[in-house]
Amino acid sequence: MISPEVYLPVLAFATAFGVTYVSIPSIVKVAHMKHLFDEPGERSVHKHKVPTLGGLAVFAGLTMASLLFSPGVEEIKYVMAAVVALFFVGIKDDILVIAPVTKLIGQVFASSFLVIFTDIQFTNLHGLFWIQDIPQYIGIPLTVFTIIVITNSFNLIDGIDGLAGSLGIVSSAAFGIWFYLAGYTGYATVAIALIGALFAYLRFNLFGKDNKIFMGDTGSLILGFMISVFVIKFNELNIRNDIPYHIYGAPAISFAILIVPLFDTVRVMFLRYFQGKPLFFPDKQHLHHLFLSIGFSHLQTDGILVGITIIFSLTTFLLNFAAGVHTIGLSVVLAAMIIFYIPTFFLRKQNKKDSNV
């Protein structure tokens, strides 16, 4: 007889997709009535006013599906409570615009709440930098820092149609499949619920005409936060080497799965620092901006960056049985530096050619 748990991910996906899909047209209608739009500006890659409240629908779909269908995950109520806190931070920023420091305080509060009331925190670095077990006074701030970095990396990468949502689907799928194979059906169900909500959102974000919508800060903050939870659980569960599909280089593989948002965030921060700009100064130096400048469309750029993520993820999972955490990590960083320099090289070559004309 098939266990009922087998059907829970399917039910979670269907519920999250359905709730998100049904919600978006109504949200778009209200946004038009109340004039809640993203106004085109210097950094915008769109030419028309588009509502930015897609995260509201993603939040509704994810929360309902996760609370209904995540078996044996006692801490899910705390995860969703933290998501609610981020929801209010994001929705206020999407409607009124708040200062970056206020947004950061909200993220610190949500992540600290989660770490204090649950066991979602780092206790072991899997030999990274030759460190294994770490004390709680290091693990707690390290966990909070990791959540904030990953959350903001998705917030920063959300610059063109479909990119953050597509990367969120790939990342959630990578962690969700492992959770399911390793027997952690509860977290697999939450990951599948997030995928369902994102698929429904992308239907309107990429292909919507009258109902086109952006996820806004509400969506990107919640997305990044949930991915960070998956990263922490993935690393902590793999401390045990007696579980099915044990991953030896969990920290390096986590980085590979998130290679686009994390590498792009570090890259842009370095560029801004050496250019003397504030680290959170908005500009057009992100990877997706470079691909657009070369001449790729939004969909083509999404496809390239999603393809790179899939290749990195699959390759590092295969390397898990042949290399250690340092070898995998170094290989990922070097490969990313080479691959992500390519658009810069072609753009400089193109600009040099144009200046000589």
C-alpha cells in the first residue's frame, strides 16, 4: 500500500499553484485601482507601469500549502512566522518604500527569531576551512548572516522578468529532490510548495499581458529566506553520514546551487567598493544587465543563467563522491569567475568596436 506521504508534495504543489494563480488577477486589479506600480526609471528594463505585489500571491500560496501538507515538520510554524515578518517588511517597501537599514533590521529580526526558537542553525562546517563542529555562539551569528546574505542575493538578482523566480524553482528543486530521496518528506513538501507558487507567478510575470506582475521585495525576500532555510537544513542533515544519499561537500554544493545570486552579489559589491560607490547603490552592473547589454532578451538571459545553475548543481552533486569540500568549492569559484567574465569580455569588445566606428 502506498503511504499517504507520497501524495503530499503533489497536493502541496497543486495548492500553492492554485492559490497563487487565482490570487494574482485580483491583486493586479487592486493595484491598478490604487495606482500601486513600479514606475519605469533609469535602472528599469521595462517601459510600462507594472504592479509589484506578486509576492503577496506567492506568500499566500506557499503559506497555505506548507501549513497544510508538511508532515512531521514541527518547526514549520516558526518558519512561517518569520516569513510573515518578512512579508510585512516587503509589502511596506513595495507600497511606501523604506530605508535599506529598516529592511535590514526586519531581516535580522526574522532570521534571529527563527534561529532562537528552532534548531535551524549551523553546528558543523563539514571540514570547510578544516573546521567541523562549531559552538553555538559562532553558529547562531553565522546562521543569521547566511540567511541575510542569501535573502538579499535573491532580492538583488530580481532585476528582469522571470530571473529570481526561475532560479528559485531550480534551487528549490535541487534541495527538494534531495530532501525527498533522503526521506525528509516534510521539507521536500515545503520546497515543492514554493515551486508551485513560483510557477504560477511566472505564468503572469513572463507571459501575462493584462495581468503582468512583478514579485517585488515581498516576493524576493520570502523567496531568498526560504532558500536559506533549505540550505541550512541541507547542511545540518548531512552531518550524519549514515543517511541515504549523504552529501560530503554540502557547503560547496549549496554554493554551487546558488551560484548565480551569490556570485553576482559578491561581484557587484566588489565593483561598487573599488568604484567608491555605496555597497547598496543601485546600478546596472549585475550579470543580467550585462547579458541584456550584449543583446540577449529577458527570456534568453533567464535561460542562460538557469542553464548555468543546473550545470553547476548537477556537476557538483556528481563530484560529491570524488572530491572533498575544498576541491569542489575551489572548482566552483574558479569556474564561476571564468564563465561570468565572458559577458564582460564581449561587452568590452563590443564597446571598443563601437568607439572605433
